[in-house]
Amino acid sequence: MMQLQLQQLMETLNATEPHYIRCVKPNNLLKPAIFENVNILQQLRCGGVLEAIRISCAGYPTRRPFFEFINRFGLLAPEALVGNYDEKVACQKILDKWGLKGYQIGKTKIFLRAGQMAELDARRAEVLNSAAKAIQGRIRTHSARKSFISLREAAVCMQSLCRGRLAGKLFVKIKLEAAATKIQAIIRRDLLKKYYDQLRVSAVVLQIGFRKMDASKKFRFRKQTKAATRIQARWRCHKAFMSYKKLKRGAVVAQCRWRGKVARRELRKLKMAARDTGALKEAKDKLEKQLEELTWRLQLEKRLRTDMEEAKAQEIAKLQESLEVMQKKVEEANALVVKEREAAKKAIEEAPPVIKEIPVYVEDTKKVESLLEQVNSLKESLENEKKESEDLRRKYALEQESSEESRAKLEETEKKVHQLQESLHRLEEKFTNIDSENKVLRQQAVSMAPNKFLSGRSRSTIQRGHESGHGFGDARMHAEVHSPSSMNHRDFSEVEDKPQKSLNEKQQEHQELLVRCIAQNLGFASNKPIAACVIYKCLLQWRSFEVERTTVFDRIIQTIGHAIEKAQDNNDVLAYWLSNASTLLLLLQRTLKASGASGMAPQRRRSSANLFGRMSSQSFRGALQGVNLSFVHGGLSGGFDTLRQVEAKYPALLFKQQLTAYVEKIYGMIRDNLKKEISPLLGLCIQAPRTSRASLVKGSSRSVANNAAQQALIAHWQGIVKSLGSFLNTLKGNHVPPFLVRKIFTQIFSFINVQLFNSLLLRRECCSFSNGEYVKSGLAELEHWCYHATDEYAGSAWDELKHIRQAIAFLVMHQKHKKTLHEISHDLCPVLSIQQLYRISTMYWDDKYGTHSVSSDVISNMRVSMTEDSNHTASNSFLLDDDSSIPFSVDDISKSMEQIDIADVGPPPPPLRSNSGFSFLMPQTE
């Protein structure tokens, strides 16, 4: 019994992990199973155990290091240990999870209250029990599933055997039934067939009789209807013929009268047109005369302006000199006044003692009075001088303002002169280029003429030789037989023609492959068009620019033209070809140079003038003239990294001109397509005042309809902005040069400006306050688009709307009657002419606030200035004209675009990559 109790005690000690052991007597009799509580408590009290227990309960009896605590109770919160390398934080998370309070955490140990360790042990035991139960459940599930699978396999085997026996019996039964059914079907078929044959024969007999009767009835009815139709037709024909004659007579009479009336109208119109043409011719002659007079007047005005500016400068210098003189005089007068004041003060100070001592005091008072009068006169003169100086300063300020205006005008004229000088320099460069190209073309024509003459003369000599008979032929045969050099030359030419033909065939194959390749959309590499770079590399490699006769340029131009004609309305395709054509034109502009007269001397050569023929003939002849067969496969010296100047022949210069024409044509097509796209939306924006007034004429739903109408009207501007944005994305996607993009949008915004401004001047409903606010909101949308498009692509497009912007600013301006003509024409609307301002001012009406336009004095001043301008200007038209010209040249493109490095394009397209003749296009690795 003692051993059993001792064992239980040891188990309890191991489970609870106490800090000390104290043995007590359970009873004084020393017998088992007797537990005296009072005696045991007395022993514990006397031994100090209760006091120790009380002290330990008041403190932290349980103390464990972090490692031991985590090792024992880590399974209570395994998520605290995942990814956490701090033992202190892990212990705190475990205790917080189970809701223990009053514990303390030290540097290396954790301190627990009494009973908390037992509670954690209980929780640990629960977790272990639940884990053991889960493991046992899994094992039992596995064993049960294993036994179930074995039972199921045995059952399946038994079921398959039983089903096989049953299926065999069923098959025999079905086989017998099928045989019986087949026999019955055959017997029934024979019986039904006999019955069907009898019915068929009887039905055929009845059908023959009934059809015979029906056919006889139909034949009789047809004969009757045919006779009746003939009679009716004859009668109707007679009746229709009579009515037709009556109608014909009436129609002829009516046509004669109407044609006479129309002929009289046309005669009247022709007479009026003849008068108008005569008047137009006279007006044209008058306008031409007025134009000459105006040009003469303009020159005179320029001279007068220069003279006036010189006179103003002289006047300003004189005024400045007079002002300086007046300032000196004022300073001298001020100094005299100060001296006189000091003298008067001294005299006044000396006066009292003189009166007391000297009896003659009247003279002194007279002196003082005279001095005071002089002082007052000097003050008056000083004030007068100040007023004069202020007047002079005002005049000086006015003259200075006028001089500043004249300076600004001079600066503008200097800028214009500078621009004109630049344009003149460009025109001179163009003229020199065109002159050199014309020289090349003339020399080409001259070189071609002797060849034609020689060929014609050779043909005539051959014909004369044939006509002269056999004597000339026999002599020639004899000479050829006896001259070995002629035999050798003929054999050499035959040997030479064979490689030349093969090279010509290779050249044709390469050209056809290049043309087929560029007809496809090859895309872009490093923001450069692949097709343009490939064409340039091939032409430069083949030395096509230096050839006097070749067909490769014509084939490339035909391919481009065919692609453009197929996609005239497809902006994506047009932008792709504009990018390729402009890039190729830039490369040609920086590469080609017109050859001089020395390089165009007529040379005698063979009929085949292509590059490969010349190369083969030169290689066979052994002449060291720079080009050999190794050049075809070896590539250019130095590669394509740097652009070198090449002396261009006639086909290359013609190709450059054709390519320039195609760039201008594609540019115009893209611009016109965008104009067509936004023209309906611009028309809706112009018609907006009518639609807005129609929407406002509604009673109770006025505000709702007004808001809906405003949203619908703003949608038109948003549609224009959307079209511009999609068009810009198309151009960006095809890497069109930003210079051309800026030019396109500049002309488009100029077109918008012309349409809106002309509609404003021609329609009175557009000159209203509300329409001004509406157009202002639309212009804000366009300005927002220009801001997002950046100056790289929008450029100065926003400045093209200056006419409509200033006109709209005038429409939405309040208190117009307080503005003067100078403020309107110089500050608010400096771009608009007096005729345009007069038109807007007279057509303006305020449909929102009921305010008035400008004052009557301003309108009268406008009329006076219009009459004065009508004597000096050639045209009194107040409308704007749309500029549809091409606003750039080849030099502008070459100056605006950056240097193109064609070595960064990368490998050629797959069709050319697989051909060994285009190996020079592959990027060379060092």
C-alpha cells in the first residue's frame, strides 16, 4: 500500500513539477487511509508551509525560461511560432491566446501566478487528447476503408458472375424471339403485298376514267376562255388606242407650251449672265488697277513711316534736350530763392534793433516788403516752372510710349525682315538644288541624244551594207577570217554576256522580292519605319543612285501609289506610308547630291546599263574602276552607320522628286480626311443656337430640357476632341514625324477657326451672348486637348484660333457700351479688322441678360475708319479664307527631323532574311 501511495505521489510530483517536497504525518496512529485535517494543518502551520504557500501565492511561484516554456506549451498556439524568431513575443502570444492575466515577463524567464501553470497543463492535456483522438480517428478510418474496398471488390466479382449467367440466358431468349418475329414479318409482308396489288390495279382503272373526264372539261374551258380573251383584247386595244391618241395630242400641246416657257427663261438667264460676265470683267480690271495703286500706296506709306519714325526720334532728342535745359533753369531758380530767403531772414533779424537805435526805419521796411514781393514772385515763377516741367514730363512720357510702340514695330519689322531673309536663303538653296538637278537632267538628255544618233547612224550603215549586195558582205567575211583579233573579241563578248544575263536575272529577282516585301506592313523598329530603312539600304548597297538607267525606282513608286490608292480613306495606312515616305525622303535629302558636268560626260557603253551588268563586264575586263563582285556580297565600306554623300544620276533625282510629290499628296489626303471627319461636328456646333432656342421653347420642363440640350451640344465639341485624339494616336502609332503632325493640326485648327469665325459673321443667331458662352466652352475643350497633346505634337495650333477667340471674348464681355474703339481694337481684339469688328458689333444681341452692344460713338468711329480704309485697301471682305496649301518643303523636313541611325533598325523582315542576296541587311556583330 505504501509503495502504491508513493508511486501515486511520484506521478503527481512529475505531473505538477513542484519546487519543494515536505512530508507530514497523516495521523498519530500511523495507520493507512486515515487523514486528520487538524493535525496536518497544525504541522504545516508549525513548519511554515502555509506561510510559504501564502507568500508564493502572493508572488510568482512558477518561473520558467522562455525556451522551456515554448518547448512545453508551444503546441497551444503553433501560429505564434511560424515565422517568429523572438521567444519573448511567442510566449506572450501563447499566454494572451488562452486569456491568462497577472503574469510577468522578464529578460530570460516568464513568471506565472499560482495555479496558472496547472491551467496551462490542463489546456496542454486537452490539446494532446484531441490530437490523439484525431490520429486514432484517421487510423480507424483507414482500416475501415481498407476492409470496405476488399468487400466491395468481392461483391463486384460476385455480381459480374451472376450478371454473366443472366445475360447468357437472356441472349438465348432474345434470339428466339427475333427469329419468330422475322418469320411473322415475312408472312405478313406477302399477304399485304397481294392485297396492295389488287387495290392498285382497281385504283389505276378508276384514275384513268376520272382523268379522262377532267381533261375533256379543261380542254373545253380553255377553248372558251381563249375565244373570250381574244374578243376582250381586240376591244381593249381599240379603246386604249383611241385614248392614247387623245393623250398624245394633249401632251404634245402641253410640252410645246412648257418648252417655250423654259426656253424664254433660259434666254433671260443667258442675257443676265452675259451682262454679269461683262460687269465681272470690268470689276476685275478695276480691282487690278486698285491693286496696283494700293501696292504703290503701300510703298509710299512704308517710306512715310520710316520718315515719320526718323522725325519722331529727332523730336524726342530735342524734347529731351529742352527738358534738361528746363531742369537746369529750375535748379538755378530754386538756388536763387533759397539765397533770397536767407537774405530776407537776416534782414528781418537785423530790423528790430535798427528801429530802436536808428530813426530812419521806413527804408528798412520798404526793403523787407520788396524782398517779400520778390520772394512771392519767385515762388509763382517756381510753380509755373513746375507746371511746365510736369507738362514736359507728360509730353515726354507720351513721346516715350510712341517711341516704344515704334520700337516694337521696328522689332516686328526686323523679325519679318529676318524671316524674309531666311526664306530668301532657303529659296536660294532650293534654286541652286533645282538648278543643279536641271543641269543634270539636261546633260542626261544631251548624253542620250548622241547615243540615239549613233544607233540611228549604225542602223543606216547596216541597211546600206545590205542593199549594196554581197560584195560588202564577202569583204567583211574575208576581213574577219584573216583577223584573229576580231575572232577573239567576238568570243570574249559571248563569254561576257552569260554572267551578265545571270546577274541581271538575280537583280530582277532581288527587286521583285524587295517590292513584294515593302508592299506589306513591315512595322517599326526603334521608332523608325523598317520599310524606308530597308529600301534605303538596298538602293545604297546596289548603287542604284549612281546608275543612269534602272527600273527599281519606278517599281517602288508604283508600289507606294498602289497602296495609297487602295486605302484613300484609311488613315492608319496613309499614316504608315507618310512615315515611311518622309523618312526615306530625309535619307535621300542627306545622301544625294547633284553630280557636276564632268561626271555627266557621254560614255559609250553596252545596251545593258544596269548595275550588275556593268559590274560583271568590269570584272571580266579586269579594269580597276572601284566596283567588283566582292562588293555585292561584302557590303559597303564602313557600313550604314554614317550617311555619306553620293553623286546622284537622273533616275535617283527623279525618284526624289516623285517621293516628294507623294509625301505632299499623302499629307493632303490625311489632312482632308480629318477635315471631312470633323466637318459634320463643326456644322452641328454652328447650328447649336437654333437647336438651343428650339429646346428652350418648352413650358414646365424648361430647366430639364435646357440641361439636356446643353449636354447634347457639348457632346459635339467632345466628339471633335475625340476625333482629334484618335487621329493623334494613329499618327503616333505609325511614328509620323512630329513636324508633320504639328503642321497637320495647325492647318486643322486654322480650318476650325475659319469655319467658326465665318459662321459668326454670317449668322445673326451666332452673334449672341449665349452662343459666345457655348463656343467659349468648346474652345476650352480644344485648349485642354492641346495641353494634353503637348507642344511636341500640337505646336502653335492653339494660336490659329486667335480670330474666333478674340471674337468670343468680345461677345461674352460685359459693359460693352463703356469700351472705346481704341480699347476694343488694340487691347481686346488686336487681330480683327475694323470691318469684322463692325460686323460683330452690329449683329450682336444679348439673349440672356438683355444688354446692349457698343455705343453709337464707337460704331460711328468704326464707319469713319472703314471709309478711310476702303480708300487704302484693295478688298473690303471681312471673311477668312481657308489655306489648303502644303506648308512645308523638303528642307523644312530635313531641318526639323533628327539624325536617323539606320543601324539600330535590327534584322530585316523574314522574307529577306532567308535570302542570301540580302545578307548585307543583317546586323554585323563585332
